[in-house]
Amino acid sequence: MSWPRDDAKLERVRALMADQELDALVVRAPDNVLYLSNFWSMKGYDAVVFPRAGEPVLICLEASADDAARAAWTKDVRLFAGYDPSDPRPPTARTLDVVRAAAEDFDRVGLELSLGTQASDRMVGEPTTFTRGWFDAFPNAIDATPLLAVARATKTEQEIERMRVANAIAASAMEHVAHELRPGMRETEAAALWEGFVHAEGTGWQGKVELALGYSLVWSGQGIRTFTATGSRPVQEHEPTLFEIWVCADGYWCDHTKNVCPGDLDERYQELLEQLLDVYERAVAHCRPGASLAELDRLVRDGIAAAGYPGQPSHPICHGVGARAHEPPYAHQAGGGEIAEGMVLAIEPGAYWDGGGGLRVEDNFLITVDGAEKLSPFPDGVVRP
């Protein structure tokens, strides 16, 4: 879908560039390309030269020219060939040729120097890596990753709308699974139910989504751990089946953990659920503008320790969500930072038993002046069909 240009977002980036006296940003990560141009890369070969003043340049694979013409916010789209009969180099080398030409008049350039990995592309989520030549082409570049992290941490109205769509798709898929889940069904079958619904029903959702992709980890009963792959274990009748789920709708994400139990919940799990929801509710109440991210981490971990699970969970308990499923800010007791209005945070406390089993709850929350607004309509806790 072609969303209208998000000027609030782009002007925020330009203001941060002015603070650092940057003439242009040169980005190649698919999430940053999407963020600055609204073009979601098919293969991760594409790039954007984003000047502080003037028209951005989208460097785009020839095969994606129609997608770029429909979706991109810039009219300056420069194409390169995925295959060139006279050039045996990989496509990313031709990307760099076009990028260097587009950026040659800029003195102070910001590059994603500290970006460690690529985000998912639109095709299969295969990581696309650029060679050292990409960095050598801009020997005096400034690291733009912190600037982009600051810009992306606070969402615009359009970004929030796009994330509400992803949340709605994920919730509807969970409702479908909750209705269909049966004891003895394999974890992989439960995962396929959810992922199939996301892709089939989420694509075209309310005329707002061109492509929806679902990703999941599904564990039942003793299979609940952090972390392991979805397996062929059977769904348990009196123990929860945990769905660690992500929806990517045209490049914007949601990140949830939901639990379904086909029968009456075992007493051990009921006790753990009550303890975990108490911690979760206190964590959500903490999330107001100006609140400490370090204190949020301590609050959750102290609460879980008091319930009898010291040192848990082994994963972060809060992170940002947006053009990635996991992005800054992160809550850490040894870190800093404050919660701000307009952030979207995934809050995810969990506790796990030795030998397998346990629970996690997670949803996405928009930080408003009045506190945290839950974005998914699907319930927390353990849902029965």
C-alpha cells in the first residue's frame, strides 16, 4: 500500500541531522530504507541517499521498479540490474556504484557503521550483507545508527496506525487458533494455523496491507523454554501452549506472546499465571512519560524473584517495536533512558521451570500522556477455546 508521505517523521530525522551537521544519510538496511522512503526492499539490495535538504534518492533493483513507483515517497528512483551480462559482481556492488554517484556532492555523510546485521527483506527474510567496499567508499563517514535509533524510538501518527494494523492481524490470527487448537495437535500444526491465517487474511487486510508475513515459535507444556525451535511435541490438554508471535505488515511489526489451553488449566500453571500477571500489571502501570527504563527492568526482575524465580527471565523484559520487531529503546537495570510519549514498547515478563515448562506474557503498548495503551485486543494470560 502507498501511504502518504510521513512529513513528521522525515522532518524529525532532518532536525537530528542538522544538530550533527550531517549533509546526508546513506542507508542500506531494509528497515531504514523503509523508514526513510516507504519502500520495503524485496531482496535487501536497495539503498537510500537521504539529504538534509532536497529530494532523497532511492537506489532500487530493476525488477522492483513498479513497486518503487507505487510505494516510494521520492520520485528520484535510480535503478541497477540484478544481473548484468558484462559484470560478474554481486548486485550489492552495483548498488554501491549508484550510491556513490548519488552522494558524491555531500561532505558530511552518515552511514550505519555500527549496524551489526540486516533486517528482514520482503522476500524470505534472508540476511543480505554488503562487503567492506560499502564502508571504504565513505572513509570519513559518521555513524548514523544512533541518530536513526533516536528518531525511530518515538512513533508518528502514521507509524502508530500501521502498527495497530499489525496488532489487529496478529490478534485475529490468535482468535482463529484458539478456536481450532486441540489436544494432541502437533506444535508445528498450531504454528502453521497461525502463520497461514496471517499470510492469507492479513495480506489485503481492510485494504491497507499489501503483504503480511507471520513468524512464530510455538511450545506446549513442558516444551515451553527460552529459547528453542517449534517442534513436533503434542499440544497438552491441561497445560498452556505458548505462541511467541510476530506480524510484519508492509514492514511494520508487532511482537506478542499469547497462551491458549484447550482444557482446564493445571493448578501449577494457574499459580504461576497469577504471579506473572501481577508483575506484568505493575510493569504496565510504570510505563508513563518520564519513567525510568532501568527501574522498569528492576521492577519486573524483583517481582519475578519474589515469586520464587530469581535470575529470571533470561531475556530482555522490554524493547521498542516499529520497523523492526526488536529495536531501541531497551530496558536494562544497568542502563539509562526514560520512557517517552509516542514510544511503542513490548513488555514481556516470563518465568520458566527447570526441565521445561513455564509462562511468558507479552503485548505492545503505546505510551500516551495518560500511560500505556495496549494495542492488541487479544487477551493476556491463558485463553481457553
